[in-house]
Amino acid sequence: MPKYNHQELEKKWQAAWLATELDKTEETSDKPKYYCLDMFPYPSGAGLHVGHPKGYIATDIISRYKRLNGYSVLHPMGWDAFGLPAENYALANKVHPRVATEANIATYKRQLSMIGLSYDWSREINTTDPEYYKWTQWIFAEMFKKGLVFESYEPINWCPTCLTGLANEDLDNGKCERCGSEVEKKPMRQWVIRITDYAERLLADIDQLTDWEESIKEMQRNWLGKSEGATLKFAIINSQLTVEVFTTRPDTIFGATYLVLAPEHELVAASKELISNWLEVQEYINKVKNKSDLERTDLNKDKSGVQLKGLMAINPVNQQEIPVFVADYVLAGYGTGAIMAVPAHDERDWDFAKKYNLPIKQVVESGVELGDRVMTDAGVAINSDFLDGLATPEAKTKMIEHLEKNSLGAKKINWKLKDWVFSRQRYWGEPMPLVFCQACKDRASFDNDGERLNPGWFVDANLPVRLPEVESYQPSGTGESPLANISEWVNIKCPRCGGEARRETNTMPQWAGSSWYYIAYAMRSINNDQLTMINYREVLDKWLPVDMYVGGAEHATRHLIYARFWHKFLFDIGVVNCSEPFTALRQVGLILAEDGRKMSKRWANVINPDQIIQSHGADALRVYEMFMGPFNQSVAWSTNGLTGARKFLDKVWNLSEKLSDEADSREIERLLHKTIRKIGADIESLAFNTVVSALMILVNAWTAEAKVNRVNFRQLVILLSPLAPHLAEELWQLSGADSSVFKQTWPMCNEELARDDKVNLTVQINGKLRDTLELDFDSEESVVRELIASNDKVQKWLAGQEIVKVVFVKNKLINFVLK
RNA sequence: GCCGCGAUGGCGGAACUGGUAGACGCGCUGGACUUAAAAUCCAUUUCCAUUCAACCGGAGUGAGGGUUCGAUUCCCUCUCGCGGCACCA
């Protein structure tokens, strides 16, 4: 018997599986489908560390398990290679992003292959491949035609280091998520996608996602940030001006004692003539402008503001005159950029009113005395005319009716979600397939909503619009991408009228290519050179939705919202037939370094999987990472733990040295079948740590025996094969078969064999353990009572005591309750 | 501040719909093998008290309370930790 040589054996089987196309997706119609997907990585320059494969190992186990259970499984992998990280890396290392990306992909692929992951590499995708991004452009073009894309000049988030505009989702606490620079607000021409049109569905359909982790759903709800309320208009005395405000508490309008405008609010400048302290106001606004967003929202939330003297507003429900302020605690970008302040029932208004000695008028009563504290809870309306006596929810409804009936305001829903700023002034991204022609604009004949919305702009139907080569791909910082310098690319003959036209030079953001990539893998089932996704309907119907999607929680509010949005759009235009892309979603917990910190070059604590595979083997790495702890939890790496996993594999190997045709003991058979039952259930629920421990228990039991039954052993090998595929395949061959272990069927639990015929029954007195009895399965209470009558240990406790009650649970326990 | 998740030996963790808490792995300690070490194997390992030793006893799943014959598990209050959102009206 040879020794377990992991290096030789893993290399051998990886080559063999490749040669026999073992991992290729089975396109059969007689097996149920299962689509098991990882979040594809961006291939960074550093290569993989030992934490990255954890999720990939899990999906590999599930995929192999499902195949053994008779599913045809789609389990693909690809590369999210456009975007800032790839480009910044390329800039820093003075190579073309394409060259750097290709090199990084090669490294990643080599590392992943060494782990023995059963990806169908024939479906590999790369978001930077023109054959891929022509579809990214196609979807964008369809959105444009439907009027979901528009050109805008609003101030957007601008990263002064990356020299590009960013979406809200790209910010981390007011800083660029990539480089950590504080972002600025910069007015700029840009393309924006109306994701807010889908906000209601994105929120409502979260409830359908019953197989998603609650935390991620909650993050999405937070991010979407729906709030229901009303808008209403306040007229400014002695002028034609009005101020519109948004409130979620229309029931408290009678309690409004002043208005507050955001410093950027247009009314401030518009009413300059009426304001008597203009200098003071201007000074305040300038001071605020110099504060960053971060400072404005931080600083202990200390309120500041200035009254607009000379301006008075009229409360539309009671005609009361109230003063108007500017203050930076009101944000220009949310609601209408103006609020009515109800200091009695809003914490921020309360703070402001206290600081500037403004009147506080209570209009809701809830049992608690208003006194020194703000009261934000629901209650009953008071001092509110026709609302008096109504509970808060009814008062809200009644007030909205009143506002609408008298044209004072209307019901309104606000979202924190903003439309998606989709332009990047960078080189390394998908070109937008848009063309502008002045002549066509002047002619004003439009084919679709997008053209009507953006006169002169239309889609270049000749896809892909290829990313051209440039001399310098340094970002310019001017608001144009480096593509703007290539006049022969930018200036084209108008495809419509043949006149002078120009291409859009902004590129798409990082998230574009990843918003639909799971569809691309399924499209690979057929060849089709027609440029519409509708032609793929048949294979998309077959493979979608994704049954199991595994990845990091950091994508909860970015990728996962964008992908759900694109999917719903594709559903609306008839490309896919399901309204949600991912049926089940699971988070991977991080693997921390041995010192408990994140693995990072900075701490010099990174462990490279190549070394581990060299020293302990890919199978040991796989088993260890699954055994470390609950799958979704962060756990620190432990080299000793890894050694433990390897020892377990050695034990399995050693079992194969004592194979025999003799039957195993009844106990071993029982344990084997219990293990079969447990492992199936645990893989389904991603409880991989207990899968490993159950296998260890079985192997330990067998290790103590002199012989191991060959047939039973081969069942163990199948159970082991998703976790440790190389070792399992080798043992499968050694124990006597020629076809692959992965062509077998998953063992069935024989319930008859798994059943216990003896049970340990707990004897308790007043709920305390006093003894355990070994009994036949399903022994009746009378039998147990009889045994106990002659049991000294128990009788000692019962002697001279009055038994009040006896609780008997078959096969579990008997409990004597004493007085 | 709001929302979500969590807290079990020296460490990672296990425990089905409430029913023997600490499975499995690591580490520690002792022993076998060895000239020696590594590797391997065997044994011990929640804490306290007691004993030459064994049995026996008590406490124990972040803290306090409750429901129950019985609570790591269910309910209430609190503390701490992690994650998300955050002057969003």
C-alpha cells in the first residue's frame, strides 16, 4: 500500500478530470437543473489568499453533492475585470490595464484550479471581453430606449484622487470606497439610470426572498429607505414665492413653528430682495459650503442656522405666520430640501428650537409629559383643530385627505435610494453605446422614449462598441474620459443622417458587467450570433433563477441591488421569466489571519493557498476551511487546525489498508447510516463544520476496528468526495472500481439500519440527572419503573420522599418530582 | 440614535421540534515507541469541594428575573461585542 502522497495524487486527478471533461455542464432535459454560483472575483494583482476560496469550496461541495444526487448542475466561474481597482493597479505598475488584467486572471485561474474546484471552464466569462460587454451595452441600450437613462447636470460625488464621478453606492461614509479620499460635490454632465423607478418593486419583492439571510434583506430595506408622508406648500408673505416641504408626520402640521431650508435651497437666493440680514445669511452659507459632507453630518450633530429676517411663511392649515431659517441640518438632496419644524415631536427640531429659543407647541399626547423632553412617539392629536382626538395613524390619513382636497399638498413617498450615476470619466470600462448628432436633434424626430428624453442622443446599434487603444489612459480630471482624446474614435459619421456626430466618451461603472453575469453563463448553452437576448429565452428559462448564490456580505447594497434591478428590467422586456435572479443567498464569513486581524499585506499576515496546497494538500485545505466554524462566521486561521484536518484524511487513507469482505459490526453499520442521513441534511443547510465532524466520528470508530468492510467503505468514499475530491477519487480506484467516484449515486440512508435498538434513558429527580439506564428501544414506562425499583442509586434519592408527579418521555427520560 | 446578528471550557465550536451541556478539532498534561527528536498511538482535560484512589456531592451556557416536572433552547429587562444605516424630516 503506497503512502498518501497528496501532491502526486492531486496533480494526477486534476489532469484526468480535465481530460475526461468531468466538470462540464450536463445539458440534459431528463435531470432537474441546479444552478450554483459564486460571486465572481476581480482579479487583483496580489493573487488569492487563503480566505478567498472559502466560498468557492462551499459551492463546489454543493455542486458535487447535487450532481451525485442526480442533478444537472451549472457551476461556472469568471472575472469581473473592468473598473477602478484593475485600472488603478495598472496605473501604479505602469502597464496597460488589459495586460495587467490578463496576467492577474492567469494567476487566479491557476490558483483556483489547484484547489480542485469543479468549474465548467468552458463557460468562463470576462467582463472586459468585447463578446461579453456587447451584451452589457445591449442591456444599457434597451434601458435607454425605454427612457430609463437620462443625461443630467446635477452635482454628483467626485473623487479627487480617482478623478471620476461616483454613485452613492460607491461611497463609504462620505469617502471613496476605493481609495478613501473624501469626495466632493461637483456639477458635471453625466448619464443616470432611473433605478428609483424600480424602488417599490425592489422593496416589495424582498419579502419573496425567503431563502436569503435576514441581515442582507434588512440592509437592502435600509438602503432603499422608503418613507411615507406628504408634501405641502407654505406661501411666503408679501411675495409669489412658496416653499414645499416633505414630512412623514402630516399629523403634526398644527405644531409647525418655523420652516428650515437647506443652505443650497433655491428660495434663499430667489428671495434675496426680501431678506433684511442678507450679509449674515450669505456668510453662513459660505461657511457651510466649506464644510465637507462628512463634517456636516458629524460634529456631534450640533445644530447651527440663521433666520431669514424679513421672510415669513404661512402655515396652510391654520394661517399662522412662522419664521424661516437656513440650517445645514436640512439636506438639500433629500425630500424637497426644506422642512417644517415641529420641535415638540422631532428631535432635531427640538435641539434647534432650544438653541435659538423658538416656540415649541405640543400637538400629540401620549401619556408622557412633554416637559424637558421631545416626544416623537405616536399618540393622540391635540391642539390640532379637526384632528383632535384622533390617533396618530388616523390623524395622518385625515390630514392628507384635507391637504389633497384643498390642493395644499399631497401624499408622497420618499426614498433614500438615488438614481444611479452611471458615468465614469475613466478609461477601463465599457464604452457607452451612445451617439450625439446635432442635426438629428434639430430635426426632432424620435424613435423611442430615450431619444425623446435626451434629444440628439441615440443608441449605436452596431455592438460591441469597442474600447479603443489609447496612448495615455491616465484620467484627465476634466470630466471627459481619456477616450475624448481619440478624435478618430469620437468623431463619426452619424449612423442616421450621415452628418457629423460624436460618441459618448464616458465609460460605465464597475458594477455594470457584474449586474447580469449570471445570465451570461447560461447563455453559453447555445451559440447564437443574433444580437438580442430574447433569442436565448429557452436556455435562460431552463437555468434561471440561480438556485444557490454564495458571496461576501459587502455586496448587499451594491451588486445585489443592481443585479436585482437589471434582472427586473430584463423580466419586463421579456428576456427572463422570473422576477428575482437569486433564489437562495448565503454569506461567507471571513477568514482572519492567525493574529485575529484581517489578512493584509499591510500586516504581513497573509497566507497563500499555494503553500498550503504544497505542504498539506488541496483536500486538507478544503476540509479545514469547512471545519473551521459556521460557514457564515468570521474565524481566525489556525495552522494547527489545518494539521488536524490533514490527520483526519490520513486516517481515512489508513482505513483503506484493512479492507475486507467481512461484514462490519452492527454498531458500525448503524453509525454509517446515521452519518449518511446527517451529511445530506447538513450539506443542504451549509453546515459544513458538522459534516466534517460527523465524518470524523465515523472514521474514528472504524479506526478502532480490525477490519473495514469494502462495500461500506466505498459509501464513505462517496460521502467524502465533495469535500476531498482528490483523495476520494484515489480511494475509489484503490478499493476497486474504474469509473469515477463522481459518476456514482449518493448513498441512501437505510432507516432500518440507522435505528437504535438500545437507548440511554435519563433518570431525573426534580429535573436533576441521577442515573442513566440502557434500555431496549421503545421500552414502556412500566418496564422503566420496575428497573428503577431495584436501582440503589435512584432509590437512595427516593427513600422516604413523597412523589408528586412522574414525567415519562419514551426513549428520552423519566423525571420524578418530589414534594 | 435606529435596524439586524451574536455571547457556551484554555481556543474554534456542537447540542434535533425544551429532555444526559461541552460532540468534533486544536491546545495543555501524562504515558508508550525512539539513542534522541519529529511523526504516530494511548489516556486525561468545564469549574469547585472531597479522597490514597474510585464512587458519591455542588455549581455551571454574558447578567438578573419569569414560564415549565425540566431552559444553551421560549418570554421580559439589562450588559457587552460584531455588522449595517445614520441630522433622511
